Amino acid sequence: MERVKGNFFMVKNSLISQKEHEKNRGSVEFQVFSFNTKIRRLASHLELHKKDSSSQRGLRKILGKRQRLLDYLSKKKERTL
């Protein structure tokens, strides 16, 4: 996910405004966005605490969830085309 001009974010070729996120927190795009922030936070934590196996496991679980959501999102986009 990348920050693009202003309050917009790019998620797998999908432009999302931050206001749109505030309205629709259950959307796949918002969930991917929130997983990305959790991943960044856990990754920075693990740089300091390399032997924290609980955090490593949590990071792997979040990575798997995010990957499944991205797969779903790409299949959903294919169907609409």
C-alpha cells in the first residue's frame, strides 16, 4: 500500500480515500490497509526483539490474512472486468 497525493492510498491498483475508509471500515481495502499498519508496527518491534516468538507468529498470521484478502480482491476485480 502506498500513499499517493493527499489523503489517498493505493491498494493493489485501487485508489482509496481516507474519508472512504472512515465510512466503510468493513471493506476489504480498509482491512488490507489496517493489516499493513499492523505489519509495519510488528516488523519494527521485531527489529528490536528478534527472539520474540509470539510476535513472529502474530506477524505470520497477519501476513497470511492480508495475502488471502489481496487474492480475494484480485479475483473480485477480475470478475468485474
